[in-house]
Amino acid sequence: MSIQDDLIVRNGRFAETFDKPNMPALPGLRTVLLACADARVDPAHVLGLELGEVIVIRNTGGRVTRSVIEEVATLSVLSNILTEGREQGFNIILMQHTQCGAQRLANPELQATLKDNLGIDVTDYAITDQARDLMVDVGRLAAAREVPDAVTVSAMLYDVATGSAEEIAPMQSLGNLRAAARETDVLQAG
Ligand SMILES: [Zn+2]
């Protein structure tokens, strides 16, 4: 039996009791969660997500990259259309984890090898310090003008050794973060 055969059997058990044929496309918690692709940190399991509650985007490290910004901006346009403009904002939660494979990508030699041999630039995915890198990613979202002010962002760190998640950044609107950044710029310029 192949792995796919096994998964289709598992799906059969899911389908037997499936009773939600008319779920709305908008996620129930109005939340997009960005997490690492690591199999140990599956958000449905570790955060107890129910079907239809959260849109989950996963990549190496769970980092805010250019393609993540484009996906989030597209989702905000779709959300606007689906709610006929009634809902401008939603939540973005960033979740990184301990013992992340993306920490290896911080190695300059590996970065050079990937760039020279495969033409792949992984510097946006690299992780050196999760708490600091999460704040960098909050800043990347705040700097992304195509994501609306009403969107909120927060960040958490999941520990693969204990199964516990802790808050790194509380929920704040991008509008507030942008206003605070402008204030800092003015202070620095003055
Ligand atoms: Zn990871």
C-alpha cells in the first residue's frame, strides 16, 4: 500500500462522519496563520484548529517573504469582495518554532552554495533568533503598503520540545504600527 493509498483510507474515515458541506469560504476566526512547513508544527494539531477556522500559509521557517505578502494582499482583496466591503481587516498570526531547519539557512556558506548552484536566495527565510526574526517579519508586514491598515498582526513561538506556544508580539493593527514607525522616523529626522 502506498502512502497515498493509506491517506485515502484515512480520508474515508473522515468522510464517513463529514457533516459540513456548506462551510463559508471566509475563515471563522478571520485569521491567516503563517507557520513553518515543519511536520512537527502542524497548526491544526498544536493549536487545536477546527476545520474552516483559519487560513494557514506555510513555508520554510514561517517567514514573511515577498510571496507571502502577495498572498496576504490577495486574500485581503478577496475578503473585501466576499464581505462586500463590510470587513476591511483580519488577523495575521506569525508562528515560528524552536529547532527550526531554517536556522541552518543562516549559514553564509550554505547560502552561497544555494545561490551559486541553484540560483536560490534563501536569505529571507533564514532564522538566527526566533524572537528577533519574528519582529523583523512584523516590520516586513508593516512596510508592505499593499496590506491594509485594518489588518492586525501578532507573533508567537512554539517549542517543539514542550508543545507550548508563547506570545512574542501582541496583536496590533498595521495602521498603528505604521503610525509608530512614522513617529520614530520624525524623531530620528528631527
Ligand atoms: Zn521550521
